[in-house]
Amino acid sequence: MSYRKSRYQIGLGGTAGDVLSAATNVVTDPCLGQVAKLVLDLHYAQAGSPTPTKPGTPISGLGALTVPPPAGIGLCKAVQPLTIAVWVARRPWVVPVGGIALVVGLVGLGYAIGATGRK
């Protein structure tokens, strides 16, 4: 039996360079610290424990929405959705109230459309 070379390569190839490049881009992203803080805030909010803060450090909320500088791999795009997720996790009553408001709004819209059709 002869030795046949497989046409499929097994090994890392260029993967190590890709991983190193991705890690460098993540670490140099200007919003990494803010995203990490928001992820920790979300974890503490879902666990039900208070968020540990240093004295003088404002707790992030909807007032903390800022437009960060564009650079890095795009972690700055995750800041606003994470801020909203933390805000909702700290206020669990928002989801049912929003659902009720949506249902009432749709019923009211249906009633208004139906009332104009009857005239």
C-alpha cells in the first residue's frame, strides 16, 4: 500500500496570526473598559446583588449614553444596547408594562381604524 497525501490540511495554518490580530484589536478598542463594566453591571443586576462601585463612580444608566470615538473592532456599538439591557435588568417591571402598553395601543389603533370605516 502506498502513502497518499491528503488534500485536507490539518493544523493551525494562519490561525495563530488571526487570533493574535483579533486579540490585539479587542485590547486596543477604546470602549473595552466601558463594555466590560456594563457586562459586569448586567451580571450583578441579573444575580440580584448590588453593583459594587467605587466612591465617586457614577452607576451607568440611560443618562450615560454617549457617542464614543470610532476605532477598534466595534465594541462601541455594543455600549448603547448593553446600557439599555442593564437599565431593564434593574427595573423588571418595565417589560410587563411595555407589553400591556403595546397591547392597549394596538387595540386602540384597531378601534380607531374601525371607527373611521363605519362613518
